[in-house]
Amino acid sequence: TLCIYTHVERVGRTSMTLKVEAWAQRYLSDLMEKVTHADFVMVALDGEGKPKAVPAES
């Protein structure tokens, strides 16, 4: 079994940071263990590739 969990850590004016963790259940085991994690910074870009304001959450 592989479980992936994410959440929005931070929202800035032109970017947001997402935290990601992956947990795996090993073969013949009930134990879940974290196998990797990452922070992703996503930047909103306009049609010319320049940063633009992140739309407000609706």
C-alpha cells in the first residue's frame, strides 16, 4: 500500500508551497513508514511567463 498526503503550507502573493509525504506498507507487514517527502513551490505565471498574483480562494 502506498499513501500520499499533501497540504498547502503557505500561500504568498504569487506562489504557494505544498508539502508532500509518501508512506508505504511493506510486504507482509502492518507497519506504515514514511518513504519520501518534499516541498513544492508553485509559482503562478501569466501568458508571458512572468509571475502573477495567485487567485483568491473561493
